[in-house]
Amino acid sequence: MGTSHAIHKVHPAASGISRGAAHPAHPVHPTRAPGWRATLLGAPRRAGLALMAALALTSTLTGCASVGDGSTAARVDTAPLIHDELFPPSRDVIDPAQVMTMSPRMREFLRARLPNAGSGTLMTETRDMRHMLLDALYTRGELQLEYDAETTRTAAEAFDAKAGNCLSLAMMTAVFAREAGMPIMFRQIYDEEQWSRVGDLQVVSGHVNIALGRRKSDFRVIGNDEPSLVVDFLPGAQIARQRAMPLEERTIVAMYFNNRAAELMAQAQLDRAYWYARAAWLHEPRLLAALNTLGVIYRRHGDTALAERAFRAVLAREPANVQAMANLAQALRLQGQLAEAEQLETRLAQIQPYPPFKFFDLGVAAMKAGDYAHARDLFAKEIARSAYYHEFHFWMALANVGLGKWDVVREELAKAEEYSVTQPQRRLYAAKLESLKARMERTSTKLR
């Protein structure tokens, strides 16, 4: 999905968190050029009012945290958990001001597609300027942006690549809307978490979208003065039912840094990851996902005592934070503090009796034992609570290969391709699906 990264190191024996896949419970990633999905906030849902033009926005990597108001955030003492002396200086340009900056190419695009967007003059065009902007960004034949969760990009980078995850697309849309004089509001969606696996890390992703307000100068039809248009890049998103909390731009910027930290850590670029996680937490100390990420970096760097301190700091603010709890239990075990680690693991089991990937891991074990029917049933349990995670459907396809259920194999591979979040994943699943179709065609020809 596209918010900030709440991640933890996987330790199957100690933490009780299973090693492997993901735990989504909501639709996630669109595959190809999606359209955009929008509905009006604060307006009744009636025919023709709720726009469903075809897309949705998803947020990938990390969990979101509460919004700070700057003055409150400034009172958090960050110094004890920042240790720059342990890492070589960063060569990356890590500048909060650059994350949501409009590039000259973006400004040129806006002027070409919406010549009156930045004029501030009275708009006599009866079509809503917000719809015109979204059509320019997401409709086929125009810019035609695509969803891609492989890398979190700045607003300008997403525009240049014509692709981004939910966070990147939300930021880019916000930059254009702000340039056109539209009020914007980022929204964190409750109950929109997805778990995924990146190497030996588990990643929990939250979801954000954006609401666009009308410009004061826009033409208005009496009786149709809706306050804001919610744009969501998550396929199948039930926007009208979403419970949302406003997010400040500083939190969104911190989420970007946190995502980059997790992505770099997954690529074994630990030194670079540190500086991004550091930037995320210093920019918004109330984004506890960033502090958790910082703790994981310390742990991987061999600074277990510092990692413990970071995880305890998270739990001091959120005592039921399962990511920090699992990470702390592991850190304590590594330092020989077994009694407290076991207490944390017992509490974790009470809070989360069936952790992410529990059924998936059991299913993989059943596959290795050749028990394809049991594996299929276990994968079905994981899919029942995480219907849109691509890897679950891929392994369900493999289980049905063992059972000779070729129609199901084809269906599950198609779903794996549809729900995948990066171009390489899509190509892999598409190739496997084409190979299966060719195999089935050859078999059918022989039987004639």
C-alpha cells in the first residue's frame, strides 16, 4: 500500500511471528494502468454522484502513525536514539523540501492539460476542475500513470516514471492539485493493513488516500456544493465506508523517508537505510513506525542494546504495538534476557493468536511433505483473511498443480498476476500463466 514502513526482523522461534508472506485483509494492488476511483465526501450517494471511473490507490510498506502538530513533535527528545557516529556519512540528498516539490516538467504538463488551472480566475467551465485534473493524470491517452510498489518515489520521480505506489501517487496528485489552487487533505485509513515479506523482514503496510476540495474560483451549481472529492488508488476500495483520520504533510513526508529506509534495508544497504529512517523520525517523531524501523536497523547493525532501547520507546507510547513487541522479544533473547522475552511472547500470542503467515508457513511445510490437499486447505485459510496478496494465490496454484486441478491453477495464477505490486512480479506470473496455457493447449490437442 503506500504509507510508511512498520517492519520487523523475523525470528520464528522467538517472536511467534511466522516467517514468510503477508497478511492483507483488503484489496490491494492494481496491475496495469488503472483508472482512478473517487467518491464525494460529505455528499449523499446517489446515481451519477459517486464517480467510479476505474482506478484506486494503494499504499505500500509500513504502518502509519498518528499525526503531530509540529509543536508537540518538537518536544520529543530524539537525541538518545540517534547515533550518527555508527554509520558513514550519507551521500544521498535527504531533503524534506524535495519530497513534494513540483518539477518544471510537471508544471509544463499542468499548463498544457489545464491552461486555467493556476490562473486563479473565475472558472466558467461547468466540469469540475478536480475531475479534469484526475482525467489528465490517470486516463488512458493522457499521462496514464501505473501502480508500482517496487520503489517509493517522490512526487516528481513518480511523474517522470509514470508509476508509483499509493503514497507516491497521492503525493504527486497533491502537488498538482495544490499548484492548481485546490485544497488538499491526506487521509489515513483505519483497518487497511497488509503484511508482506521482503527477504527475512516482514513488512506491514498502511493505507492513505487524498481528498481534493473545490477551488474558490470554480463554477458552482446551486445545491451541489460538495466539500471534497476523495481519490483512492486501491482497487475495490469502499470509499464511502472508510474510517479516516487526517494526516499532515509532515507525516506524509516522514512516511516517504521511512519507506525508503525499509526498501534500502531489504537491499542490504544498511548504512543508507539508517539515514532515511533517521530523517523520518526526526521529521515527525510521532511516526512510531520510523522509530521501529530505526530499531531494526540497529539490530541488523549489531547494536542490539540500541535496538532494545528503540523498541522500548515505541512500546512506552503504544504498549500493544505488536511489531515493536516482537522485535523487543527477539532483542532480549539475543542478549540472554530470556524471562522477559518469554513474557512478551506470551502476550503476543494473546494479542495475535494467528500471526501473519501462520497458515501459509504450514501450507508450505505440507507442500514439502507432498500433502497437496492439506496445503491447499491451509492456503485457503490464509487467503480467507488476506484475499489480495499475490504470493498466497501463487502457492495455491502450486498446490493445485499437485492435485491436477488445472482450471484452478489457471485461475490462481491469474489472480497472482492481478494482485502483484511490481512489474517484475507481474511479468513472472504472466509468463507462468502463458506457459500453463500452452501446456494445456498441447494436452488438449493430443486428446483429440
